Amino acid sequence: MNLFNIISEDFFKPLTSKHKSIYVDCIRLIYNTYKTELSFGVDKEVIISELENYFDKESNMEMVFDEDDEIAKDSRAKANAILRRLKESGWLEYELSNDYKVKVNLFDYAATMIESFNKIVKNEELEYQSLVSQIHATLLNKEAYVKPYEYIIKRVIENTEELIIGLKKLNTNIKKYIDAITNEKTASEIVKDFFVYHKDIGSKAYHRIKTSDNISHFRTSIIENLYNIINDRNIFDRAVVGYMEVEQIDEKVEAEELLRGQIMNIISHFRKYDDIIEEIDNKNSKYINSAVARAKFLLNNSNNTEGKISRILAYLSEEFNKDETLNLCDETDDTLFEVFNIFPQSFIDSDSLYVVPISKKMALPEKLSDKFGISEEERELRKLALKEKNKNRFSRKNINAYVHELLKDKKAVLASTIPLTTKRDLIKIIFISLYGKDRKSIYKTTQLNEIISVNDLRFCDFLIERCE
């Protein structure tokens, strides 16, 4: 659907006029007036009064509107003029109430736009941890599976999109700071920008996604539950019915394909999370290194080679930029290019750019002794020790063998029934739980909502089942 089939063609006109800043302030002020109301409708006089207060605090200069050459001198005239033009542009409308008072109603799409303005101005940080935990909690809510699409999938899709957009915005913000370094800035400006970056991004958003907001804590469970929705025919069929009703899709086959595609898209986002974080890591490192290198270069006034080159380049830049009419390819004073003349160097010492090579004596390798090595008996003993060590490792092979012996003719056993007397027994239970989530194992584990205590050790019980 075309955007301008919904909004007026003049919708953005106030935002491109010479009074655009005033329009934005007034639009946000009108929106804030609605916060205490039940709907986006307020008495016109209330709105006019709020706008009057705004103009009283601002400049007393006249406002000239180019569209019809109207001149608004006092605050009330300005308020009425602004309100009238917002109405003409499709931001709001007037409604006559039962008591014959005129109400000002914001259109729904205008309210959505103003909410976006507020988010941009406030520059609020995204709570990554909150979003991920909401997704995880929604998928674990068994009662919500009565209507899987309406109560679960739709919310998960919305939260995932918000999460990915937030990460992309963080990525873009880091790039913005990198690009700013290449501008003509002094060392003090670069250092100042660096501290602003550390305050706004480095110590907040970036630090949080690397520590407390680590999605990896929930990712495996989220992906498993999303696959369960697709694979459980009963849940998926109910979800398709809900999808057809909410999204107004008539064909069931089409609805199944679209819904499955959206769920797989969410899974793909969580699988690619590491790639996004890696790119953010690289850009963060690039910004820090670039800022430090640029500041060091500008601050380098020493007499070593680097300092001399720094001053030469600064001088050349200043000379080239003296004449603003000079193009890059125009001829310049030949004396400037004498800097690059090459001259012969007749001797090399410790102060030269070229490092004096250090000669090394090459000695013949010594012949190995015939006694070097170990006897056959010692070799066999070491083999036995290595086999015993491998036997005691908590490898997938050893854990599979242990579980196979544990199950025997049984279909399933509880983890709480496994003997638990030593630390190795506890570690073994942990590895059974970990490997149980891997398809390469001969068994699978199902978490139970029951905390058990065995020999003063507490853990969440789980079911161990043989794979079919």
C-alpha cells in the first residue's frame, strides 16, 4: 500500500518549511497534552493555551508564513496559525463534541510519527536484556499456547525485530564516530569525542551486550522452542488459524508458508547474532585505535622521524590550503616538492633509518644420541596410562556409553536416581545434561521444574530418554 494513500500529500510540508523547528516543538507539545486524556482528543482552547505559553517563552519576533503571506504577531495568533496549518497538512482534525466544544484530534499515524520524534530526541538506550528475556519468557509460557500466534509468535517477531534494529543502530553509531575522526579536528576535539563515545556507547550499550545483555544465555532455549512450534503439528495448526485471522490471509497453504518463513527468519536472526556482534567488536576496536593513532599523530611534536614527518605533512597541508581557488591538480610552488627529493646516503650508523644487519653464525646441528628415546616396556606403560586417562574423560563417547549402561532396558530414567557421592558424579550429571541437547547423542534430556537435593548438592532434575 502506498504511504500517501494513508497520509496527506502535504503531511511533511511543515517539517520542510523555514519554521520547521517551531512546528516540531508544537507537535510534540500537542502530543504531550494528550497524555492525561483517554483518547487523542483535547479541547481546542486547551491546546491554544499550551501553544500560547510556548510562544510567550520564545522570541517575540513576528512569524511570516510564505504560503499565504500571513503575519502572526502575538502568541495567540501564532498558536492559531500553527494549529490551522497542521490541520491543513493532515496532522490533526477538529471535532464538535456534544457540548458544542471544538476538540482537536490527532490522527493515529501522526501520533506514531511524534512517538518516533520523541525517541530520536531522547536517544533512549535499548534494553537488550529486557527484550531477550521477554522473548524467552513468552516462549516458555505454556498457557499462552492456547493461541500460539496471537499470544506468542507475533510478540516474539516484534521483539526480535526491535532487538536486531537496536543492534544495527549501535553498529551505525560506532561508524558515525569513526567517520568523524577523518574530519578536520584538533587533538583536543578528538579526545573530547573519544570520552563522549565512551560515555554514550562504550560504557553503556556496547559494554552491556558484552556482559549482562549477553543473548547467548537464552539463545539455545529460544531456538529450541521455535523449532518445537514448527514441529508440533497441533500447535502449528492453531498458529496458522490465528495467523489467517489476524493477518487476513484466506489460503491455508499460503498462511502456513508465510508463518513458517517468519519463524525460520527469527531463528536465522539468533543464529547470525555472533556475526553482528563480531562486526560491532571490529568497529569498536577500529574506532578506539583510529582515535588514539590520530590524536598521537596530532600531538607528536618530537624530533624523532615520526615527529618530523608529522610537522612536514602539517606544513604542506597548511600551504596547499592557503589558496582556496587552487585545485588538487594545479601547479604548486616547486619548493614544496623539494621535501620529497631523494639523496644518496654514504654511511649507515645507529641513527640511520636503515637498521644495520646483525650477522649470525650458523653451527652444524649435533648428532642425536643412540640412547635417545624410551624402551618398549615404558612405551606400553605410557599407552596404558593414556588409555586410562581417556577412559576417565567426560567425552561424548564416554558419556554415551555410561548412559547406555544406565538405561539398559529402560526407556527413561530421572537424573536424581543416578548415584551422587563424589564430585566426578556431579560433573558427570552436568555433562549428561549438556550432551543431551546434542543430536549426536544416543539420548535426549527434558528439563523438569523440580529442584532436588542429594548429599547436600542441589540441582534441577531432568529426564533422560533413549532416542528412538
